Amino acid sequence: MESSLKTKLNDDLKQALRGGDSLRCSVIRMLLSAMNYSEIARQATLTDSDILGIIAKEIKQRKESIEAYKSANRPELAAKEEAEMAILKAYLPEQMSRDEIMSLVKKIIAETGAVGPRDKNKVMPKLMPMVKGKADGQEVNAVVNELLGG
């Protein structure tokens, strides 16, 4: 059975082709290609959760490219990457705010009894599945370090 997100991507690709939106077409094709590659590597169909992970990975790559292009004084390439990233972000669920992440981290710290930086390995395994696709991993890591005094 095909996931609803994959169906939406295929439908959006058809709309972009009809509308002549070449940037959206190329981004969606790249995403579908990454998904197919992942399916072949895993030898299993992808769930929506898996697809969200792929989208998050692609967004992270775009962020890194933007930084590299800006440091190399290539604003036109950075702008293209930012446009691609905006298209990709449209497929992610609404992202958690820093306050939401902080309250969730505090709750998990209380549940696990974590008290310091050494207890980070108790908190992260419980926390990451809850925020996958909804929050940036670096942001979550920063909040955990801040609250555990790391």
C-alpha cells in the first residue's frame, strides 16, 4: 500500500508539470528519487514517518549548502537552495516551537530522573521518537543540553 504522503507528492508533481513550475518539479522528482533509493536499500515500502525522515534529511542538506554558498559569496545559489528548502518544508508537519520542545524535554527529564549531562543518554532515546519530523534535531539537542547543564 502506498503512503498518503507519497500519493500527495505524486499528485503535486503532476500539478507542477501542468503548471510549468520547473523548480517544484525538480524538487519533488529529487525527493521521489531519494524515496525510491531508500525503498530499494531497505527492500520495504516506506511509511509516512520514513518519508518525513527523508524530507528532514533533504532540508538539512539544503541548510548546509546555503551556509557553504553564503560563505563562498554565491548568493544566487544560496537563494535557489532556500527556494528548494521552502518547497520541502511544505511537506513537513507543523514544527514545534522552542517552548513546546522545552516543556516536552522537562517532562521526559522528570520521567527518567535525569540530573546532569551524563544522563543525556536516558533522555534522548525517549525524546527523539516523539519529536521526529516535528522539530530540528540540533534544536532538541541544544534544549536538552541547556536543561541538563551540558
